[in-house]
Amino acid sequence: MSPSETSAAPTAASDNPSSDAEPGSPTEAEPEQPEPGLNLALTSHADGPDALPAADRDWLLHRLHQALQHLGVTQATLAIHAARDDEMAQLHQQFSGVPGTTDTLSFDLRPTPEGPPQGDIAIGLDVATRRANSLPHDTKHELLLYALHGIMHLLGEDDTTPGAAQRMHQREDDTLSAIGVGPLYHTPPQTPAEPPA
């Protein structure tokens, strides 16, 4: 995936499927236009038993819409891609110059900095699965955190200093709490249960 490969916004389906209308008549189908507002797409090339289920994709898109609305974002075009370790490592090396996989990469594709958020976000499916094994929430919740983190970067948040990172992660947890998910970044790791004596 490169940033330009997933930047197309979904389009609205025509409300009028009539194909036998007279040209210029009121029932003639209008050309498809991008939906105004929030355009989100979530893809994954992951296959097999650990693939991201369709129900999880739907849940993630619903929660991301809620998060954007809570943040006051009324217009955005975002393509989010859940990628395996090998793809995340390749993107991390190519665009950040850092070897190895990572949890989130965001690509700001706005033509001008003043425009509404427009970009691609790659989130690490394998990273989320491993991390969720040590947390009291599941993989889809961890992926939600990663996608929201990418969105925060596209909104201008920065985590390059400890103070900025703390503010950014607190804003993420505040947003997740406001939409009914609860904090995910500041969640203590699970403690393995002690075997019975």
C-alpha cells in the first residue's frame, strides 16, 4: 500500500436505479458524487483464521464515525488499512526509515493544511493481536485505538515529546470514553492468574 493507492473516497449509490428514464426527465439518475461529511473505508489484505471479521470492521467504522463526531470533525476522507507485520514493516521502513513493524502510520494527503482531514492510516493487525493478549480488551479495541491515534496525527496532534504524547493519549482515552468504549491507552496490562494451590 502506498498513500495514493487507498485515498479514493467511497461514493454514494444512486437513489434512482431507473435506467429507462427519458434524458432530462426528473427520474433520470444523477451522476454519483462523493458523500459530503465523513467518508471512511477500512480494508485488510489479511487472510486466514486471524483475519479481521466483517463484524469487527463494521464495529470499527461505527466507532470511528462516533469518535470523529465527538472531536467535532464533520468532514473527512480517510482510508484505514489493517496490515500484517510484513506490510507494516515495509511501510515503516519506506516512509519512516525505521526497520521493523509498528502499530500506526498515518499519511496526510490534504492538498492544503487548512482543509478537512484527508489521509491514509495503516494499523498493525498482528501488533494489535499480540498486544491485546496482555490487555483486558480484544484486538478490535486495540485496532480502534490505533486508528484513532492515526486520526489524531491527521488532526495535528504530536507525540514526539513525553508531554505531547501524554496529552495525545489522554485525548484518545477521553474520546473513547465519550463514545462509550472507555479508556484503552491507559489500561493496565492483565496479570496472569496464579495457578491454584
